[in-house]
Amino acid sequence: MKMRPPTTPLINIDPYFSVWAEKSVLQNTIHWTGYPNSMSGRVFVDGKEYHFLGLKTAAENTVPDMEIENVEVDAFSTIITCTCDEIRLTVHFTSPVLVDDLYYASRPVVYCKVSVENLDGREHTVSVKFTASEELVLNVKGEGRALADKTEIPGITAIRMGNGNQKILTRAGDDLRIEWGYLYLCVKGEAKVNHTVLNNLYAISAEAEVHGDALFLFAYDDIDSIRYFGEHLKAYWKKDGKTIEEAIVEAADEYDTLLARCNAFSDKLRADATEKGSEKYAELLMLAVRQVMAGHKLVVDKNGNNLYISKECFSNGCAATVDVTYPSSPLFLLYNTELLKGLMRPVMYYAESEEWTPDFAPHDAGTYPLVEGQVYGVDRLRDGKPIIYTEYQMPVEECGNMIILFAAICDADNDTSFVKPYVDTLRKWSRYLIEYGLDPENQLCTDDFAGHLAHNVNLSIKAIMGIAGWSRILSRLGETEEAEKMMETARSYAAYLMEKAANDDGSFRLAYNKPGTFSLKYNSVWDKLWQTNLFTDAFFRGEIERYKKEILPYGVPLDSRDKYTKSDWLIWAASLAESKEDFNQLADSLWAAYNTMRTRVPMTDWYYCDTSEMRGFRHRTVQGGLFMKLMFR
């Protein structure tokens, strides 16, 4: 990878089982929140110790560092090559969270294969040792007491560690880490495992001799994963009764075949993205895959339905957020619509419950990992009944999002079975869009950090595409007369917008009443995808030409109000371009932002276009939106 990633992914399964190397030199290992997840990697060559991963204590300063020769990142693997005088060590982390396979998207086992090449022509005795601290099983160090015990697993040497006081699904929030379940540190075959100390923290370690190569495995059994309207739900990988010990044995036995699947996915993704854009665009997608997948938890409800619960990472911690699902959707529409359906089921369950009374769609279904009803703009502290503050909702935004997503699933599956149970609710939401979507009142949209905005043109486009999406759904359901009425409404609304929101230069305004302004019209991408022709070619040309005038070194600002942008919307807006050159101009600016960003966090989606500095957010699943260009076949 030519890009210097802002952080380097190592262990990436879900919002809790998450380890990153903070810098490219792999000195610090952190949770995506930035809190330490202290680990260390050591290699012993004929008894001489070298360090290759983790932060060294002052007492260890005499231990020499291996020289990092290369760090390569693809969709599922991070391959670190480092050297000392005697050997070259390759450390190959793989989180096989395959987008197109529900089981592997869920199974919490990460591989680390280490291999050794002699450099000095001599035979050496080599062993590799990994150590993992209590920070991987506690919210923060010292908050509870971690305990460890050796575990008998056939063909595997293993030790596990967990909180001595298992607090399973007792609290929710954004800047939190797991405080229950068990971390397993394993080696295939013979090894030495023990409990130990790392940076004055309780820890576990595993050390294996390396005869050519050795396979380490990191696994996490969280016991119960999500509290869902009063019930504790287990992860998808457990649905047939499999234990973590069985999953570890299975994973060890299928390393080669599963790695081949991961590599094949990466190779095809790289080729597809390069064809549609450039090598830089391909690298953006490579870096996004694990982050997006590891921002979710796949569970199964009591009726056997798959629920894919997202966490709105470092935004507010909401679970199953509609306007986070919407931008993330291209990844799942491309590779596995069942995951997108799993994102939408909790929202629909809540929207059709007695608690949700508004005639528009909700924003979320809880705070991760407690999915028990909307928290955004809702007060739950009075008499046990929620008070929904309408002024803090996103009515046009979320109605449009949900209808567009249902229409997109119908297209991807060429089937209407998923939408049929929800037709009455979607019909209600389409009516809301018709009534309020032409020239929206002073509402919030998904870009709520920018505040309320009346007459928001891009929000009006959301409503127009929602109405068009509803028309497409109706057409598939055989309601052709009503479908044509809806499409005619969408056409008339689009014509109104192109007349009333036009700037003199051929671009279109941020708000109807703000001449000369601009904004990224990312919602109009569905018109190009669906070929509904609601907006003219001149509309799209005018927008792209304005973006090319407004572009700064690291992207096009979201709108006229500030110099920050959003990575997902930047790629959606770039996808409006007819020429590959115009697309690449915008997409390459995003690559440049991550390549130079001084804020070392998992891919932020909100940053300044003039400096590449992070404005906020990190590790969010909205990076699934970077795949939008691949939607154009």
C-alpha cells in the first residue's frame, strides 16, 4: 500500500474486539477509541530478544527494535515485515470478516501467522512471543480485576483471560470498551502459555518456536452480545450451539483455505476499484473493509432473524442508526444484502411498536450494545414513557433513507419479499415525504453537526429520491397506477428544484433561499444509479464543475458554511461525474487526506479539506459509502 494509513488495523472483529497500531512504526496498540489495548510482540533469536510490536517500558529500553521493512494492508490482512541482523520476520494478521459470508463475518477469531527467513546464512533457534494485557477485557485498566487460566483445546495450546466480575450487557455508551467475556490467546500445536505482567498490567502470553512458520490465534467469546428489547442475544456464529473452543479448532484447521478466500476477495476488489477509479481509490476501499465490518455485531433474535447492529462510533454511540446505515449501504448492496436487511430490521421493529408514535421514521433503536428504543432527541426519564422532541428528529432524512434502502434491496435481490411486511409503514413515510419534502422546513439532516437548516436543497433531493424509490417498490408490487403517480410527483419536485435552486454558474444552492452557495448533492446519486432521469445532465455537469472549482488540497467542502467535508459524501458526489478523470480528482484528494493526516485514528469521515486535520468521528461504518462508485456496473 502506497498510502500511509492513519492507523494500522491488526485485530478487527466488532466494536469491542478491536486492536490497532497507533503509528506505522507499530509502537502503540490501541482500541479504536484511542484507549490503550496494550499488547507486545517479541522474537528471540538464539536467546537474543528483539521487539517488533507494542510500547516498551523504560526497563525494556535495552531491548533492540527490529527494523520495520514494510507494512502492507489489504481488505482483511495486515502484513508486517521486519528485520534484525540474523532474520527477516513476517507477521501476518488476518481478520477474516468476509462480507459475503455471514458466519465468517461473525466468528471472533483472528489469525496471526509468523514466518522466519534467515538473512546471515546460519541456522538459528527462533521463537516468537505475544503478550496481551488486561486492557483487552476491562473497560479501562484497574476497573475490575482480570483473571487467567489455561484452557484445554485439542491440538491447540491456549490461555484465556477475563474480568473476574463479569458485567454482561449492563451499560451502554460511546467511549466504552468491553468488560465481560474472555480473550483467548492460542497457538496451533505446542507452545508455552502463562499469565504475566506487561507495562505493570496483568497479562497473558504465548510463546512458540518457529520452524519456518507458526500460527497464533486471538479469539474473544463475549458470551452474550446485544440486549434487544429485554432479551440477551448471542452472536450469529453461536446459533447452532458452537462453542468458542470448537470455533478456535475449526479456524486453525482452515487457515489456508480461508486466507485464500480473503486474498481472492481483496484481489478482485483491488482490480474492480482500479478499473472504476484508480489505485488510490482501491487503497481507500482496502483500508475501509475491516473498519466497516468491525463497527457491527451480527446476532440472531428469538425468531431466527439476523440483526446486524451498528455502533455509531465516536458520534454518540447510537445503535442501528438509520442515517449511518444509509451511507454504509453500498458495501452491503454489492456483496451481501442480508447484512443490510439485518441493519434495518431493528429499526422497523421499533418503528412499528407502540412506543414510536410519530408519522415519520425513527433515527435509531438504542445505544450500543443496548437496543431498546430510540435515544436521539428522546427523554426516557419521565414516568418510564419516552418524550420525543420533534425539533431534534430528522423526519425527511430518515423517511427518505429507509425507503431508498428498501428500493435498493429490491433491485439488488430482484425480489420484494423483504419489503412486503412493511408496506403500510413505508406508505405512511412516503406520504410524509410528499407533504414536507419539496421545500423542507427547519429540520436536521444526517449532517446534524452543521445544525438545523431550512430549505435544504440536498435534503429535498433526499425526499425526491425517496418518492422515486417508493414508486419503484410499488411497480415491483404490481401497483403500477400508483407507482406512476409517485414518479410523476418526483419529476415535478425535481423540476421545481432545478428551477428554484439554480445558481448563475449552473450549480445548485445549499438552500433555496441562499443564492451563490453550494453543497455536495450526494443524494442525487440514486437518480444516476436507477436511471430515473429526474435530474438533467446539465444538473450533474453543473455540480461537478462547481466541485472542481471549490476543491481544496484534501477534498471538496461539504457546503459553503465551512471547510470540512465527509468522506462518504465526497465519494458519492464524485460518483456523479461522467468522466473517470473528474471522479479521480475528487477521490484522490481523499486519499491524500488520509495519507497526510496527523491525527492517528482509524479512518475519520469528518475532516478539514484545507489541512486534512480531523474534525471529529472515527472508526465509523459510514466508510461503506466509499464503495458507491462500484455500484455503477
